[in-house]
Amino acid sequence: MTATTKEDGAAARRSKILRAARWCFLNFGFAKTSFEDIAKRADLSRTLLYRIFKDKEDIFRAVFVDWLVSRHPAAKQAATAPGSSYERLLNVCRLMVLDPWADMVGAPMGREFFDACERIDPDIDAKHREVFLRCVSSILGDEASAEVFLLALDGLLADEPTTDVLEQRTRILAARFVPAPKAKGTRK
């Protein structure tokens, strides 16, 4: 077996573990999720899990990084991609908020999952916020407007809306900051 094949297998196994762990944390909560739960869900031995992660906080941190930080390159690209400011802003919001929200909103322990992410690794949460702020700043043209936009977006999450409602609210909010493209065939 080549080194590349082993690395691919290890990466696939790690990805499988992180998906299983995220599911467990979202459905059982941090406190009630055990290594055994994650191992069963990933169809691996608990011993193998301990070889890869030292404890539950370590795996939780890895889930958080995989879930949010892995989105940063795509968000940075979306912020500078061709298209209207409105489309780029929506695409960044989709990557940084809407897609993660869709994972959380229907899960029994979704709110607890996000709160635990902030508590266990505030540096990753701060980095996510900073990247989001830079992406929005590059679209809106200044950091102050971007900060107001992000605060308003945070407010849209307060009542834990469905994904469709959050998408609709985000479109309305984005249109307040940058003009939405007019539909073809409409006049001023």
C-alpha cells in the first residue's frame, strides 16, 4: 500500500468520524455523547477513535473546525467572485451561516451544539467571525457597515427560524445593504 493510499484512507476515516461525531453532538448533546456513541455511528472501534482523538473535547473541536473553518476558502472566493454585490453577499451568507444553520436547526441539541462550540473553542469562533467580517467588508466596502450587517444577521437567528425563513430574511437584509438585481423584463 502506498503512502498516498494510506493518507487517503486516514482522511476518509477522519471525515467519517467527524460526520458521525457531529450527528451525535447535534442529537445527544455534548455532555451525553460518548466515544462509544461516536464509534458506533462511524462503524469503528472505540480504541481506534482514541488513537485519533485524545478526548471528547478534542473531537468536538475537530468537528467545529471541520464544520465551520473548512468553509472559509469558499467564502473568500465567493466574496470576490463575478456577479452583483447582492449575489456575492448572499453566497457568502449561504456558506458561512445558512448552510451551517440548516445542519443545526432541526437537530434536538442544535442550539446547545453552537453554544458549546463558542465555549470550548472561542478562538475558532472568533476566527470564523473575523473571516466573515472580512468577506462582508470586501463586498460592502467598509468594516463598519459589515459589522452592522453581521449584527443584524445575528438577530435574524434569535427565534431559531426554519432554513427557508432564514434564507428569506437574509435576502431582505442583503437588499437593504446592496441593491438586489432587478428581474428581467421589469422597469423602474
